[in-house]
Amino acid sequence: MLQLNDIYKVFNEGTPDEKVAIDDISLDVKKGDFITIIGSNGAGKSTLFNVIAGKTFPDLGEVLIGEQDVTGLSEYKRARRIGRVFQDPMAGTSPTLTIEENLSIAYSRVKPRTLRPGVTAKRRAFFKEQLETLGLGLEDRLRAKVGLLSGGERQALSLLMATFTKPDLLLLDEHTAALDPSRAALITRLTKEIVEREQLTTIMITHNMQQAVDLGNRILMMDKGKIIFEEEGARKKHLTVTDLLNEFGKMKGTELSDRTLLGV
Amino acid sequence: MWMSIFTSVEVGLMFALMALGVYLSFRILDFPDLTVDGSFVTGAAVAAVMLVNGVNPLVAVAAAFAAGFIAGTITGLLHTVGGINPLLSGILMMIALYSINLRIMGAPNVSLLAQDHLFTWIRQGIGGTWAIMIVMVAVVLIVKVMLDFFLKTEFGLALRAVGDNHLMITSFSGNIHFYKVFGLGLSNGLVALAGALVAQYSGFADVNAGIGMIVIGLASVIIGEAIFGKKTIIRTTLAVIVGAIIYRIIVALALRVEFLETGDLKLITAIIVILALVLPKAIAKQKETMRKRQRRLRLSAQKG
């Protein structure tokens, strides 16, 4: 579904601040894969996401979604096929619009926007039905402005908006990291449910090792712009946090950051 | 007294169209667009020159809207394609339009007193004191309803999201550059439309008529929002319209004060905007303090 061929990206080339963010990464994501990506800060995870989403363009290499070469395609055009949830719960929704209006924007993602009303009775019924699957009671607050929702509610809504049009690819960028533990657990559970129900091809960045171990059928560990460890299928299933920490120590041979150790 | 308020409402209705344009750029797109000072005159200039050349007033007004639309899109392109800061894009366009407006008119001032125009039509066609008022109310309401509808379409919702959260709308396949350019076009189209109407109403187009227009537009938006709130789009657009009328009435009343002169108008405008910005906050704070004090009193009464 997603293919990255020899992606290379360097920032501040030729200056003392030169940093190779992605160092020749190739990745073949099959339809229905759920990949978790871990790695310390600055490992290149976010840059990798930006390259996939089209926010930044690789210096070398190509990006294919399905059969389509999207390497030079702008971010908003690619967005028709990619759903995204960001770390910041405020980032995925529009605060002065109502819940149903936000859902309408997400609903219009896959086709050109017209001069027809964004929210119709038929759509409202559909939105209601979708919101019910979250189990947060948002279906009764369709006309509430999203700015009034809590961080957890907004992130749940963002998750729904990113997924209910069944994108070819779902990118989750530490989307539970800014929430308190109980809300994070809720979003993690919803993510699992939605991805399984809709059979979405998903890539998730996380700093939470437990989450990385629990979710998905593939795991990647990144460091200094490279994929340093990879596991999938049955072996991924039996992976534990301890195994990951060992891998970290073995492959890196360097100290771990507190953040990584604590699995925050 | 009555007459000056009556006139204020008439003129206020025309300026309401301009205020709606400013609302689009400032509030919906979150883009402080200073093009307005130029595009208002562009509308007046285009309409005036066409009327002088015997063009049908309706066509002239439509052309004014189109000219303003184009001016707005250029500001938008300066910002999106040129990567120029929003404020500066507007200022550059405003200054450029000053010369362009002079070119369009061929002189700093074009008189329409001898011409047939929209309002001579209305005065002759319908007649009576209320004719212009009624037509203007109808025009403003039609524009308002169309704008309300537009802002709730798929396209309009995306436009609103651009000013609200551009990260989000991009991730839902909205091209923020396109929406900004279009939104600014629409905004300045409305401003130019107002310019064309005001020129015909006052009987001339003047190259300096646009100075401070953006502040007047802003004053209308802020006064309206302060009084009526901004709970829904329908309510806010109404607030902006009424705000524009109230602004005109305030100015008319202020000018009746003995020692104030016409030249003080800009100062009065600035003070109105400052008051409209500061007062609502001060009042809200005062209310909050009162509420808390009462609550404390109630609680201590319960205890005691």
C-alpha cells in the first residue's frame, strides 16, 4: 500500500548544523499492516512521517501510495488518501466550528468541495451513528463548538475524522502522548477498535514502549535516520518491553534517554 | 437630528457590505487585510468611470465587484505564492491601488452629479423618502443570506477552517492557498461593491475616500460582535451589519457636538474602536468580580 524507496533527507546541508534526518530508508507497507515506530527524539520518525504525508520532500528516493508515485505531490493532494492524527489534540479539529461541521470537513476530504450544504439531514444521521461508536456521548452534542471539548474528546473526534472515510493510509503521530493516562488508554483502545474494524493500513509513532508492543503486527525501531530493528508477525506478537530495551542497548550501544526508559 | 440618523442608517447599510468583507478577511480567514483602503476606492472608481461613459448602473456595480475581487486575489497571491507577510501584502496592494485608482479615474475626483445612476433610478422609479432605505435593506439582506449559506457549504466550511486551523484543513485535503486567495477576493469584492454604492450615493468618487476604511470596517465588526456576540454565523453577520449602522449613527451624533469638526472623524473612529475593544472585556471582568463577591456573601451567610 505504501512504498518508500531509498529515502534520503538532510537538513541544513553544507553547514555545521547539517543533520541527516533520514538515511536511506526503504519500507514496504502491505495493505492491512499496522506498524508501530519507536525511537528516541531526533531519530527521524517525524521527518519520515512528513515525507510520507508530503509536508517535506525527500532529497532522494520515491514515495508510492498504492501504484501511484506521490513523491512530488503536495501535502493537501496526498491528504485525500492519507488520514492523520497529530500529537496535539488541538491540531486535528477546527475549534470555532461545530462537531458536525468538523465531521463534514473530514467527510469532504475524498472529493472536490462543492457549494452544497456541508451538513445535511442524511449526513447528520451518519455522523451521529459514527460518533456513537466512540461511546463518549458526542452524538448528542453535534452542534457544540469543538473548542468546548476536552483534550481527550477532541483527540477522539480527530481519530474518528481521520478514519471514517477509510483512508488508504492512517498516520498516527504520538497521538496519545499529550493526554492523561486514562484518556490515553481510551484513545489507544479506540485506535485498536477502529483500525481492526476498518482494516486500515496504519503507521503509528509512539514513545510508549508498552503501546508499541501491544498494538500492530509490525514494529520498527529508528535511530539516527535509520531503521535499526524490525520485527513482524508471530515474533512481534511475543515481543516484550524488556526485549525492546535490550535491543536498544545492543544496537545503539549508547545510553538511553530517561523518556525512553520510562516508556512515557 | 432625525434626518441625520436616517441618513446614517442609509449610509450604514452601504458600509455594512464593506464591513462584511472585512469580517471575511479579519475573522473568517484571520488575515488582517489592509487592501480594503484601496479596493474601496477601486470599486468607486470603476463604477464612476463606467457611469460617466454611459454604462448601465447595474453593470457598473458588477464590474466594481469584479475589480475588487481581482485586487483581493492579488493580495492573496502576494501572500501565498510570494510568501509575503499578510499585513505587508495588504499594505503593498493598498499603496499600489492608490496609483491604479488614479489611473482608472484619470483625475483625483470624478463627479456623478450629472449622471444617471442606481440611486437616481431608485428615486425616480420608486420614489419617496424610504425608497433608498428599502432597496438597501433588501440588498444587504440578500448578501447576508447568500454569505450565510455560502459559509455553511462544503466549500465555505473549508474556508472557515483555513482561518481556524490550517494544519487541520491541509490534512483534510484543503488547499489553504486557494482558499485564502478566493476568500480575499470575495472580501475585497464586497468592499468594492460598497465603494461603488457609496460613490453613487454621495455623487462622486474620490481617490482619497478609502483612507481609514479598514478601521471603519473593523469598528463595525467589533461593535457588532460586542453587542450581539458571535455564537453562530447567522448571528455574527447580522451583528456586523448592525455594527456598521451603529458606527454611522455614533459618528453622526459625535459630529453634532459643538467643538468637533469633520476632520476629527478619524480620531473619533479610532476612539470608538478602542472603546469597543476595551469595554466588553472590562464589563465581563466587572461582572465576574460581582458574581464572585455575591457567591462569597451567600456562602458566608449560609455558614453564619
